[in-house]
Amino acid sequence: RARAAMPARESSGAPVAFPWLDATYAPVTFAPWTTDAQRRAWVGVFRASAASFERRAALDEASGDGATARARAFARAFEAACARCEAGDEDAREACRGEASGGAWWAPWEGVNCLEMCRARDGILRRCGFADCFRGVKAAENATALRALAGALAATDGIEDDGERLLALVRGVFAGNIFDLGAASSADLYDTDGVDFASTVNGLKPRPWCVDDFDALRARFATKTHAKAIVFVDNAGADVCLGMIPFIRELLRRGTEVVVAANETPSINDVTALEMREQIIPALLEMGDSVLRDAIVGKRLRVVSSGSDMPVIDLRYLSAEACAEAETCDLLVLEGMGRGIETNLWAKFVKIDALKLGMVKHLEVAELLDGELYDCVCKFDVGR
């Protein structure tokens, strides 16, 4: 396969392309939205979660005075952007791009899609003074999940068969991924009942999942130990601490070096690289697990910023440090609905193996994948 032709690297601060993209790479899985029905359905996904964003923003005392009024201003502005996108007006581009933060966006305009609407929503939040209105819930959930990590590790360590242990770890990733305050269904679940990791694991949809390449993954792991994995993580709390850390630890036990790539800029309840470094990595050192401790001390487990400021990701526009690490990887892991399903699900890569794991938390996505709400995705491609 040919690599994609991507932006030059000479400009400091300019984004850099993931080095193993296939020439056919297009980030957004379900696009373009060409009909009125498609636009109504997808804009409806974003409208459904807007109220929970307004509630979180109104409670963000750290953002300064007048949080309630600014949260209402966010809701009004985002609804106006949704209406313009739903109508398919010629000014939909301005509705999305005009709200974007951080200057001009690098990607060419290809119509309204979930990546553009995420950028608009997050841009409006930042414009209204909410740089990180989920910071409190992220910190609390990280602390709670880390207290349960030793038990989660012991449970999977008790499984002697390598394939069955891998299945349990993948199921753990799915269970952790339900902690997603950007999706209306899981945000409502969190607000109403909380999210219990063990009961979520037990309640997962059985195989076959709506996208199920687990047998291929298990077969590959039985015959190959990857030298280095770059792992793009998703949400704070149970997702990264109870879902991804045990999976990453298994890679380390197998002899794989692991680089964790997390957002540079806060977005929803996604964990940031700074939070990984300041909250999670120190806690992993303190808990005394020899696999994790030795990997951190020996720099076989380390964290980089992905350069991203959204819950979805376009792999043509990453940080230089993430791409430098990726140059020597032979396994890519994209975790979560935003990074591994709504973007990048069908993306192909040159030479390296690619694994996408996530839980489906939008009914519209489930229907497009011939699945159900809370169905699971395990997409695995062997490098060519």
C-alpha cells in the first residue's frame, strides 16, 4: 500500500500526519451527510447531549463568575449552529468553522460531519469561558477508578489461558468506555445511577459484536509480540484506569513498549496528557504493581500529547511528538467511540497492525453498523 501524502513537517507548531496512513485515508466513518434525513439524525445526536453540557458548564465555578448565564449562552449559540447545519445551508461551514478555537483549522472542508460539529461545540464552550467544565468529575472518577484497579488486575491475572485473558481485557475496555459524558445515553446513565464497572462487564452484549474481529486479534497475539504500540485513549475515570490500563499492562507483560497518546486540550471528559502525567502515572507508581512500576521507571510506558482538542481525531493532524513515537511503532490502538468508531473505523494503515475498540453509545451509529445500543466494536487489521 502507498502512504498518504500529508502536510509538510517543517513548520513548528503545525500538525503532523501519522506516519503509517494509507493513501485512501479519510477520517470520518459516517459521511458525507447528503440528505435531509441524515442531517436531521446526526444533528439530533449532538442536540441530545447539549443539555448535559449546559448543566456541567453552569456548575463550573472554576471558570469564573456568571457560569449559569454563560452556560445558557453556550446552549443558544450551539442550537443556532445545529439549526444551520441541519438545514444544510451554504453557511454551514461558517456555523462549524467560525466557532472553532485555536485559529484556522487545517483540514479541507468536506461538509458537515461529526468531526466538524465536535469542533463547533467545543469551540463555543471555550468562547463562553469553559476551558474544562468536566475537570472536577474527571479528577473524582480517576481517583475512584484507581482505587479499584488492583482488584481489576487481580481478576484478569487469575485467567491462565492467554486467549481467554485477552478476551476479558477487551471486554474490560468496552465496560470502561461507557463512562462517556459526551453521549446522551451514557451521560444520563451516569447522572442517574452512576457507572459500576463490574456490573457493566457482566452486562456486556455477548459475542458476536456488531464489528467482531476478536478471533483475528487473538490469533495474531498468539504468534506475534509487537515491539511498540501507540495507544490513543479516550475518557478519564473507569475508561482509562479500569479499561485501558489493564490492557496496556498486558501489552507490557508481553514485551511491548507502550506510548499512551492523550488529548492536549480538554474536551468533554476525555483524559488529557497532563492528567495522565499528573494524576494517573504517579498513582500507578504508588500502587506497587511491578509490571507497571518497572515499565514507567524504565520508560517502556510513557505519555505523549496527541495534539488533539476534540473527542474525535483526524490522524492527519497530530503533534510532532506523537508522530515521532509512531515512526517506530508496529501496533496502533484507537480506543473509544469518537476515535475508533465515528472516526477511523474503516481507516487502513501501511505496514502496522491496527486495533479499534469501543462501545456504541449512539443509537444512530448502532443502526448503521447493524447492531444495538451498547453494542461493541473490535476492529482489527493486520499490517500489509
